[in-house]
Amino acid sequence: MAKKFPIHPANPQRTCWGCDRYCAADQMICGNGTERTQHPIETFGEGWEREGLDPVKPDEEAAGGR
């Protein structure tokens, strides 16, 4: 089972987000490349989770808030 993907991590630059191991950026063990994979918040900015085909719903909407 995969780990739950954090939507707003505290320090995304310290972790490689390329697989389910979430290794430290300077200790990657999976061999996923020579550089770490960035978190979507680093690439797309705030609100990245609300874009796309199946966006993550905020808790208010998921509870039947509309």
C-alpha cells in the first residue's frame, strides 16, 4: 500500500518525491535518477491539488458543504 501523498509538506525541497520511499534529497536510494523529483507545489505553486482531471476535494466540500 502506498503512503498518503502530502499536499502541503513543510519543507518539500528536502525530499525526493519520485517514489513511495520519500528519501532525503542527499540520500536517494531508489536510483530514480541523479536529481530529486520535485513536489508539485514546487513546480505548479499553491493550488496544484485543485487542477487536473480528478482534483482533491477540500474537507468542507467532501463533507457535503455545497
